[in-house]
Amino acid sequence: MRQPIRVDLVEGQSYFWCECGRSEKQPFCDGSHSGTPYTPKMFTAEKTESRFLCACKDTESAPFCDGSHNR
């Protein structure tokens, strides 16, 4: 998947963004990275809002999309 995924985040809630690209629950981790050098990136929502999370895994501002999928 190359396009970002829109998600609804809840202020104060922690999330685990999939860094390996193997998760069936993109953009969130489901443990599929086991046995790889990847680990999920934990982040806590600063406010309740909709955001676009990276699905191409090329972003420089993980877990958020920075438009890298357009290159």
C-alpha cells in the first residue's frame, strides 16, 4: 500500500505504528514483525483528531505521512 491511511486518534491514547509493513491491521502493529529487525513505533496522541499515518514506510516523520509516497 502506498497511500496514507486516515485514522481517528484519541487524546492520551497510545498506539503502535507498524514499521515492518507485514501487519494485517495497517497502519497498526499486529506482531508480524517477530523475527525481523523491525519494532513498532509507539506514540501517544496529543489530541483527539483524524490524522494520516504512513503506509509506504518511507516517511521521515513516522508514524505520520510526510508525502514520501509521492516520490
